[in-house]
Amino acid sequence: MNRKYQPLMESFRFKNGIQAKNRIVHAPMTISYSKQDGTVSDELIAYYESRSHGVGIVVTGSTIITPNAKVFGGELAADRDDMIPSLQRLATAIKKRGAKAILQIFHGGRESSPELVPFSEIVSASAVAKEGLSVIPRALQEKEIVEIIRAFGDSTRRAIEAGFDGVEIHGANRFLIQQFFSPYTNRRDDRWGGNIDKRMAFPLAVVDAVIKVAAEHAKQPFLVGYRLSPEEESTPGITMADTLKLVDALAYKDLDYLHVSLMDFWSKPRRGVEDNRSRMEIIYELVKQRVPIIGVGSIRTPDEALKALQSGVPLIALGRELIIDPDWVEKVTLGKENEIRTELTLNDQEKLGIADSLWLKIINTPGWFPIANKM
Ligand SMILES: Cc1cc2nc3c(=O)[nH]c(=O)nc-3n(C[C@H](O)[C@H](O)[C@H](O)COP(=O)(O)O)c2cc1C
């Protein structure tokens, strides 16, 4: 290995003693390979096996905690105990070659698909119409909110029983937890909405419930992480100032890491703070002594990963890059970094084990994945 990449391959120890063998994390990605009932398919297991041999940690794609949480179709399920054997297959496949396995747990809220979820079951913090669509989500009642918080805890117990090393609470990408934090989608005036402290109540209650279940059920050290998206475009919407308040509150919880969901690791704040640094650097500065950060976003080459690591952020996640090159880490460790592929070609689908539904999306969404012009 080229010695300059050594820092990427150093192990990382979490405060509970769990050790990742290096600093590279497989970002959570829904790759649409689960069966209709949410159980894993052979293709999904093959995908995860092929992406788990080099990295230190694998965070799975979004996993539903209740039947009406579905957004994509083909996502994983942890909404009932029947799913435990299937989740166990997945955890075993990820851990086979030494990666730590983290199950990302989520509820889609207003983003749930009307093709997958009955209309009356599409829920959110408030009944705010979706832009350009006729879907108006139903505002959750107090009793339902408490049930959803409990469902996050129940899914955590299932992840523990299935042998995962941790769960990641998906508070990012506009899904239900973010919908409670956002002043755009949360117009409530009860204990779950109003001022920013009340908008934080649901995310923090989910964190407390998950940490409590982990403490009660895990017989070995178990990681609890939280993923968040720093800002929203809409006004009203989450500003960088709001995010820093949430990050500060999360850093006082007993979380093992925060995962900052961005498409560009180096993107700068849109509004809410007078600061010329990147969002990632600002967040890192706020919490660095308190909780480790996973950074992500358009990191393709080992030089780019190294530069991101040098910002101080201790763990670097790769998403699209690991779909394109499953052997990214091995190529770095073997000194073959020049062989790392950073583009797809149009005949890569089978070779890379990409599901039809995802492949169609990739080739029909301009700019999402880098695609070379050759067959
Ligand atoms: C196919 C695909 C599926 C994704 N699914 C999820 C998901 O289930 N949960 C999540 O938090 N982020 C998801 N993401 C976002 C990624 O985790 C990551 O934040 C984003 O792709 C930016 O990282 P990258 O530039 O390394 O790809 C997905 C991204 C892709 C490309």
C-alpha cells in the first residue's frame, strides 16, 4: 500500500469498545433487492457480501419499522419478529469478513409511496400537501406517535437478536424523523411541535427509546448512530442554525456516532450561519470531543478520502463509489489505487450485481451516477 493512505486503513475504536478495522464505511443504500414480504433475497446477500470484505463498517439500506413506512419498494423490513431470521442472514453475510454490521432503521412518513402504502396510512407530523402531488399526508395522533417511537425500539431489539453490531436511526433525507424537525412539515402546536425545542422532541424521543432498548437487550457492545441532513431548501425549512442546535442536543445523548448525510462532503451552508467553512467542518468543530462523525458525499478516490479524513472527521462513507467498485478498499491496500473504477459503463449491471429497478433508475437519472460513454 502507498504509505500516504495508511491513515484510511487505521482501525477506529468506539467508546463502547467496538473496533472497526479501518475508516471506510459503506454508506446506507437501498439497492432494492428484498422480496415482497421484506425478507432478503439471494441477490441482496450477494450484493452485501461483495461490498463487505474491505470496509470497516457497513450500514444497510433503510429498513422499515412499521408496515406503512415504505418508500422505495424492495427495502428491508424489521417491522415484525418474523423478519429476524432474514435479518440474521444479512448480518452474517456482512460480518463474515470482519466488517461491523449496522441496520439503518426508518419510517418514510409523507415520503411513503401511494403505490406501496394505503392512502390513509401515509402519515407525517402535519397534514401539509406535497409539492406537485395530490397526496396530503395525515397528521399523526399523539397515540400513534408514541407507537412509532416504540416501533423504533422494537426494530432495535430485532436487530440485536439478528446479530447486528448496531442500528443507525435514519433522521435524514426528508423521512419521518426529519419531518418532525422541519418547520415546513411540522406545523403542530402540541408537545411535538411549535418552537425548535418541541420540533426536536420526536427525534430525541426516538434516540432515547433506541438507546434504552439497546441497554436492556444487547448482551455485547452495540452501536447506536443517528443520521441527519443539515439543511432544507424550502422556506420555512431547516437552516444550518437549526441543525447545529439539533446536533448539539444529539451530542449530549449517549450516541456512538452522528452521520451527516450530504451529496458533497465539502458543501457550504445555505443560510443560518455566517461561516465560510463546509457544513461538515462546522458540525465536526461543534461535537468533536463528544461524538464521532461519519462524513459522506461524492468521495471517489483515496486522495479525496484522505483529504476528507484530514478535516478531522474520523470515518468516511462511500456510497455510489462502492456500487461502482466493490474492491475499492482492497485496491488501496494492495497499492492498486490506479485501478479503482470511478465510472459505470452501460454493460456493468450484471457484473456489479445491480438490481433491475436500481439500474433503470441509474441510467434514467442524468448526473446521479458517473457513466462512461463506452459500451
Ligand atoms: C442507490 C442509492 C440508495 C440510497 N439509499 C439510501 C438509504 O437507504 N438511506 C440513506 O440514508 N441514504 C441513502 N442513500 C444516500 C447515500 O447514503 C449517500 O449519502 C449519498 O449517495 C452520497 O454519498 P456518495 O456520493 O458516496 O454516493 C442512497 C444513495 C444511493 C446512490
